[in-house]
Amino acid sequence: MSSNTFRPLWRAAHPFRLNPCLLAIGLLAASPALLAQSAPPPTADPAPGQNPAPATPGVQRIEVNGSALSDVEARRRSTAAKIIVGRDEIEKFGDSTVGDLLKRLPGVTLSGTPGRGGNIRMRGLGGGYTQILLDGERVQGGLSLDSIDPDQIERIEILRAPTAETGARAIAGTINIITREGFTKRRNDVRASVGLENGRVQPRASWSREDTFGAMNYNVTLSAFRFDRADASQVHTVNDTDDRTEDKRANSERNGVHLGSKLQWKFDGGDTLMLMPMLVYASGNSHGDSSFEPGALGTLPYSASSSKTDSEFSLARVNSQWRGRAGEGSLELRAGVGQSRNLSHSWTTEFDSEQGGTQREDDRSQGVERTGNASAKYSLLLENDHSLVTGFESEYARRNQSNRQLTNGLPATADDGDDYLANSLRLAGYAQDEWNISPQWAAYAGLRWEGIRTQSEGSDGINHSNLSSVWTPLLHAVYKFDPKRRDQIRISLTRSYRSPDLSDLIGTTWLAKGTNSETNPDKAGNPDLKPELATGVDLAYEVYLDDGGMLSANLFARRISNLMRTLTTAVPQGDGSTRWVSSPANIGNARTQGIELEAKFRLSTLWATAPAVDVRSNVSLYQSRVDGVPGPDNRLSQQAAGSLNLGADYKIPQTPVTVGGNVNWTPGYRTRLSENQWAVQSPKRVIDLYGLYQVSPNARVRLSASNLDPRWVQTASAVGDETATTLSRSYINWALQLEMKL
């Protein structure tokens, strides 16, 4: 690995260089509100010449408030550590994607290019560590959360530690997206927006309606979008003999539509039946070309190339839910089926001016995943304030994958055209009890068992089977220093796990496009992968302010066994040659720990003369170590050293205008994946601003800008003596949005 290639990125990516600065910012953001909370509230004295009103003997004043709990109050009362984002906050920011909505929350980061969203992660951990639920069910079939319009969402619940009911596949945490509930009031909302990125228009529109039809209550949301984007990047590859830079350019378009609905019937006696159908369709295409800069050293894989890709994704699913009385308790039954389909067809032509010829690559892939689930949950209120819940779950998934690779019209492999199959069956049972031990103590105890059987068949023609089971005891507790005060301590002791993706279990190999090398390897599955297991502890201190603000500090630690990691190795071939192959494997144990600080308050609450600016800030700091991998930087892959969010919102007095903004920053990092394999990521900074004009009670216009001050993003991969560094451009994203209630 060349130290010269890495030196600029290395310094920016050092995982601990910026921690003291981050910690100081978080403490400064939290300290004013902590000081304000530490002083007892003043007691109003009677006005001069007046006596306090005497209490009436034998009469008590009782106030009944039927309003729903605020998001902050619901968070305070929850026994398990939970962050709730309700409808008011969703509408306040007017985000166009779920990722934009979540990225402001503590411990949540996005993996993609700044301003374009990406995969959602918690606590800096990579894919698979965060459990994503949609209406309490796992998201399957390749559904992207960015295809769900925020207008469809009622609220989002973020659990930092697992519970028996929500499931234990949540080493980093769980994000449960709950779509619009049953009918509460008639709504007919329309939202239309037009975005602009690098001179290209990005239209988006959605329509939501909530009403009744006979005995049925319903809500339905239909949204459509179109992306038109241009990308530019450079890939610098260097090893002992080669030093070359390839310029890549691509234009891509993607169109999609999303339909989601809830249909609800209420029967005599309080029983309810709900159907939740969902349809998603998206198609896209891209055109690209590449060339090498002059002055390249060594052997070029080709002189130039051009490519074209067509893709298509579709998903259809329907879930059902029945709730009713069962003896002294209540019973909930759920069932659902779904199918998703991914198609991709790409053509690549490589031109070789030195040899005077061309090479054409034709790749086709199709993946079809079918899923089914059924569950039952029984809830019972017992004496002494106990709430008992028991349940059973089953889930089946089957994935057929077909790939075909042609080189100059001939099969690239001997088993061209074969189908690859993987399926999994998951069974789970759980019991949990939540109760108030005293006015100061509340506790939650749960036990969950999950068994997973996976089977796969690849190009080797061998049937592979993998059976695993996990017992996960869970304990949460909340201690209130004084029931009349609003500060408390939380503690959680949990066990959780991460299971392999079905695609990782298919025992076959997909050839790399272009020249096979250390940084451009083939990809293969591993049917013998085992799930990761994690034991963890969470400790939090929370202070809730009178204006709806809050402060919190959350410490966590996880000990992970059977860590899964994708490694690149040289694999001997039947003809005596070797090829570089990237494949997942269990490599041993790891540990991670961190602290998450959060502060939300209104300036006028702290200083009477200050403007009524709503301030929100959070700082997260992380550390991790992988046993068996030599240091330094033997950290968990894709985990940054922390993240920072600082934002504010202000409604200008006596005007219909609200303005706000947010700064999101993630420091760069370097990860040692194995003895001779490294990955590096540069820092990411995203600045967002918006202005909202309330035209009338039923209409408003929003202008927003994301990724102001765009910068190039740098990533690097090194295996052995070869290093590939990619420099990608990012852009400002403008959006003008009209929101109307009809």
C-alpha cells in the first residue's frame, strides 16, 4: 500500500483525532439547558393585598385531559429507550425522503453521497446491524425506504436496544416506520415539488386521502418521482507496476410510483380488521463512458469503455391484522404475503487501441424473492400494574437468482445460465412483562427465542443447509429520581444478533467486470455463514424540560461474536491460475462502545429576551475493535468515529415565514479489515437550509437547499500492494415544494 496515495485521506480519517472537539461541542450545546434545569422553578407569591385562595374542605379538583401524548412525553414514559418522531415533526421539515427525515436524529447516519440519501445506519455500524421495520414487520425484498413518501408515515419509533416484541436482530437498534393509522379525520392532501441538481430537474408528487366508505375507514397515499442525475468520478489505481487514473462519467434516470393503503373495519364488541396493501414499481437506465488520463504507467486493462444499464424493480405485498378480545386480554393476529422482482441488464464495450480490438460484456441478472409471515400476540393486564405480552412469529423467504455473463457472445463461465436458490424459515416465540414497581421504578423483562434454517443451492450443485437458534434475554429499567420531577435514568441489558442476507448464502461466484485484481475481485457467497451474536448494555440519563425540550446522554457497549466480514483472497483455479475473490466469512469477536448526547430546547426558555428559536443538537462518539485483526484501526467496517448534528428553526414574528437549517457532519475514518486489506472514507459534511411561507391555513410553499457547499467525496480500498482511490463529485440539491390541504 502506497503511503503517498493515502496521506491526505489518512489524516482526515483518523478515528480519534476529532473526539475531544466533538465532545466539547455536545457539552456546550447541552450545558445551558442543564443549568436551567438544575434550578427549581420559582413559586409565584400572592399579589400585594391578596390572600391565597383557601382550599375547600372535602373537595378535590380533578382535571381530565384527553389530548394525545406529545412525542417527547411518549418517549419519557416508555420503559425501553425510544425516540419518537411524530406527524407534527414530519410535516414541520417537509422532507422528501425518509433518509432526509432520519439523518438529523442522534446516532443515525446515511451511507450515500452527500445530498442524495443512502442506507440508514445507527451508531455508525454498517448494513445489517440496524433492524428496519415497516408497521412492525421486517422490510424485505429489496424495498428502499426512500421510495416511501413521508406523507404515508404517521410516526417513526427508534429503539436503541431490542425488545422481545420487536425482535432481537438489532445489534445497533431498531427503526420502526408506522404508516398512517386508521381514520381519525377527513384529509385530502396534495404535495408537489420540483428539484434541481446540477441543472437537471427532479419532479416528485404525492396525494393522500383519509375518509370513510360505508363501514370501512381508509387512508391511501399515492406518490411518484423521477430522478435525472449526472455523475463524475476518478479512480486512481496504483501497485508495484501500474499507476493509472480513469475518468468516469454517467447519466442516469429513474422513475417510480408507490401506492400504500390501510383499510379498516370495526365490528361490534371492539374487534377490528385491517388490510394493508402496498405496490411499488421503479425503472431506470444509465449511460456511461470512461477513459484513462495521459501518462499512465504499466499495462492498461483497456483504453476506453462505454456502458449502458437498464433496471427494473417491482414489489407487491399485502398484510392483514385482526385485533379483538380474548378472555380477560386481547389477541392480535397478523399475516402477510409479498413478492419482489429485480431485473438488470448491462452492456459494456471495452476498446483496446494498443491491440486494435474490442471486448463486449453482456450481463443479465434477475432476482425474485417471495415472502410470507404469520404471527399471534396475546396481551393481558395483571394485578400490581403488570402488562404481560406473549407471542409467536413465523417468516418464510425464498429467493431465486439467475445470472448470465457473456464475453464477446460466449459464456464467461462454464455454468452460465444456472439458477441459484436460497430460502430461510424463521420461527420465534417470546414473552415479556412490563410493570411499575413503585412510583420511582418501572421495569421490563423479556425472553425471546428465534430459530433460523437456511438452505441454498449454487453453481456447485450442492445443497447447503444452515441451522441456528438464539435465546435473547432482555431487561430494561427506568428510575425517576422524584415522580414530580422530569429527570430519570435508564438501563438496559440485552442480547441481540445479526443474521446473514440470503444473497450472502448462495454458494456461487459472480465474475468482476473488467480485469480481475485485488481491488476489482469476483464476488462469492458463503453457505456456511453463522449469525453474529451480541451482548450489550445501555445506560442513559434524561432531563425533560417544560417547553417540550429534552437533554440526554446515552452510553452503550456491545460485545460481538462470530463477526461477519467480507474478505478478498486469491483463489486457485482449475487451470492453474488464480483469481481474486471477495466473500463473507466469520472471523471472530469484536466490541464497540460509544456515547450519544442530545439537546433540544427553545432559546426563550433559557433567556427571556432571546428569540423563540428551537435548537436541536446531538453528538455521537464511537470506538470499536476487532479481535484477531492487527491494529491500528482494526475497527468495525463502515463505522465512523462519530457524528454531529446542529440545527435550528425560527418562525419570524408577525409573518407567515419560518426558516431553519441543519449541519450534519461525519468525520473520515480508516479501517483495517484484515492483515493486508484496508478501507478509507473521507469526512462528510451536509448543510441544509429551508424557508417556509404559509400562504393560507390550507396551503404553504417551501424552498429548501441540501448539501450547500458541495465537496468531492473520497474513498479508498487497498488489498496487498494494490490501492484503488475513488474521488466522486457531489452537488447542491434545490427543491421548491407546494403543500395543499384540499
